[in-house]
Amino acid sequence: MSGNRTFTMIKPDAVKAGHIGAILAQMNEAGFKIVAMKYTKLSAEKAGEFYEVHKERPFYGELVEFMSSGPIVAAVLEKDNAVEDFRTLIGATNPAEAAPGTIRAKYATSIGENAVHGADSDENAAREASFHFAGTEMFA
């Protein structure tokens, strides 16, 4: 996964609001190819494990509760420069600061409920993808 794959989740707020199709369409229009995808629900334990890197932060408990509150769409995306290009496509964590037209500017409601997760490095993209998908579930 060096450079051409990234990991994303469409978060419970965007799923509940019915934005899955529009968000996936925006990803496709930006040149991302979906190489793995599933509609699933994280348990509080699994959400805690996924976000363990934030365990010492004050928002950790809220984040785990939110991410286990409803279904998500997990996906592995492929494109040259995937991580950086996807971070640009989704916009700033705070939707009020996200560039117009970005996914978060369009679909997020707050810093906490910001519609999508995007890996922040090639290493994290690989780790996050393997957390949700076996190698046999990712297709080129």
C-alpha cells in the first residue's frame, strides 16, 4: 500500500443522513477506485481498538461512542498519491474550515460528526485497511 492506497470510513452521521451514494460518487469523480468496501457496524470494543492511538485524548470516549452508534461504510481506495489526494478531497476536520466542495464542507455537521475518516499516512492507511479487511477482500 505504498502511496497508491488509502483507507476511509463513511461515519455513522453521514450514513444516517443518507449520504453514502453522494460521498461514494464524489470519491469516484475524484479518480479513486474502490478496491474493498463493506457496510458494517463497529462494536464499542472494535471502535476503541481502531482509535487506540487517541486513547489518552479527552475526546476518545465520545469518539468511540459515536463510531459505534450506527453503521459505517469502510473502504480501501486506490489512486496515485492516494492519502494526500484523499485528505484534500475530504477537507479539514472542522467542516467550518473545510474548503468549499469538499466532502466535509458538504456533509459534515461538526468537528465530532464530520462525515468521513481518512487515513493520514501510508502506514496508517495500510494498518487501518488491514484492521477492516483481509488481503483476500481487497481487489486491484
